[in-house]
Amino acid sequence: MLAILAEYSYSHPFVQPLPVWDYWPWLLLPLCAGVAIVYKSAKCASMRRVPWEATVAFAWILIFMVTAGAILAGLVKVLESKG
């Protein structure tokens, strides 16, 4: 990982993306966790319920994101095979 970063020269910020090819799907986990915790912290009547409800919301968000990704990947494969 560090060897990839060492070879990469970041000379054009906001035009040339950073090299996150190997681990970018894992960035979905903290994103979903943050959204679930903040949303449930604002919506729950009692803070005692936040950990459980945020865990459930995290699972639902993750399930739907993975499902949407699989559907879109399948759609791309179908459209590429027809073209």
C-alpha cells in the first residue's frame, strides 16, 4: 500500500484522484455507521435506544447499498454485453 502511495505523485489536486483502488469499498462501513448514529441520535426519544436502533439502521443501510451496487453492476454487465 505504501509503495503505491510512494510512486504516486499528486500534482493535480481535485483533477487527479487519490489512489484508493484497493480499499474504497471498505469506506462504506464508517459512512453508514456515521449516518445511522447521527440520524438515530436526532430521531430517538431516549438516548438509551440509540445504540440498538443505530445498529439496525446501519444494517439496513448496508444491505440496501450492497443490493443497489449488485443491481447496478449487473445492469452494467448486461449493457456492456449488448454493446
